[in-house]
Amino acid sequence: MIAGMFEQDFIAYIIFGLILNFVFSIMFGIYLSNNIGMQEMMESKGEKEQSILVKISLFIPYAKMLITLYRVAVLQIFFLNKGYSHKEFWVYMTHEHNEQH
């Protein structure tokens, strides 16, 4: 047993969580590309790598989905509500914070 459930159930939760993550990530990506534009996104993308915790979160049920929802909340609360644009959020997410732009 893993985390109080049988291995098959645990794997099923992981797979369902990954499917939900891909659905949320695709929807969020489409939303950003509609508001920023694909060409603009490609031109302004930085080289920031995801942290190791984000990479490991693939193996924790629903963690990756929660990270995507967290990014949506950051976009809404800290960028759009304060008058910043979708592009400024994109730059924030894809560039190292110590870079000067």
C-alpha cells in the first residue's frame, strides 16, 4: 500500500491528475496565446528552467495541476488586477528574476 491505498489506485490517481494537468495547461496556454499572440510569446520567451520540485511534482497526484492553477491565480491576482498585461506575466514566468530587461 502507498499512502493508504493500493498501488493500482495510487497509479490511477497519478494518471488522472496528469490528464487534468494537461487539460488545464492546454487551456491556460490557449488563453495566454490568444491574449499575447504566438509570435510574441516565442520572441519574448526567456531561458528560465523549471525548478526540480516542479519536475518531481509529476509523480505526486494532482500536484502538477495545482501548480498550473497557482500560476493562473498569480496571473489574475498579481498581474491583471494590478493593471499589468498578459505579456508582462509571460516575461515574469519565463525569465530569471535577476535579469535586467
